[in-house]
Amino acid sequence: MPADGKGDADGRVVPATFLHDLNNLLTAIHGYSTLLAADLPAGGQEQDFAARILAAAEEARQLVARVPRKRPVSTLRVLLVGGALARLAGALETLGLEVTLAATAREAHGALKASTSDWDVVAGTAETLSSLGAYGLPLAAVPAGADAVTVDALIRAARG
């Protein structure tokens, strides 16, 4: 049984990323069937079919919401440095990381001087990380334009 006490009869859980992707697909089905139902003539058989698709998509979304999600056993705590990387924070948290944002290297220095034990890894562009190596934490250099999955892999590799 997972730490949150949720699981099926066998104690199995589904990874949250899979459920997130499935929910995105169901949201598209739901949205397009809503548009289709609105554009079809009222009372016609086609509108009834579109309404059934819409109802099935909504029911599937409700099922997905009830499925137990796999939670990470231990969460990596990341100090994410640089305003350009702030767009990735939410996605990284979805992938199981605990993210703290520091807009600049100067802000990161202040946070790290206060306590290095608050983070497991410092992630940022090579430029922002160049002055942060003295704190003894693993550094994950993030290339410009990297997506959340790539950044997650770089952070986990830096942690070892």
C-alpha cells in the first residue's frame, strides 16, 4: 500500500505522469465533443452521438481523478536558479521534485548562505551556476530551451 494509503486490491498504483497525460487526452476529447455537439443540428442523431462522447469523456475524467497515484518515496529538493527556468517549476513538481525558485544567482547565493541543507541539487543555466559550486551541492546545468523531462533527468543524474 502506498504511503498515502491509496491503492487497488493488490496495492498497485499508477504513475502520476501517465494519469496526467491520459487526463490531457480526455480533456481534448471532452472539449472537441462539446464543440461538435454545439455545431450539430438540435435533436439530430449526430448531436446525440456527440453528447454520448461528451458524457463518456467526462465519466472517464472522473475515473482518472479517483485512481491512486504513485508518489515518490523521497522527493529531491531543488533550488532552481534563473527567471527563465521558472516556467518549468510546476512541471518539475508534477514529476516529483520539490522546487524552490531563485530568480538570480545573487538570490541563490543568499538562500544557500542561509542553509545548504534545504536542497539536494542546484539547477540552472551554466552561466547562473558558475558561481554556485562553492556550496558543495550537486549542480545540474540546464541547456537553454530544455523541457521539464530533460531537466528532471539532468537533476537526477547530478544527484547520482
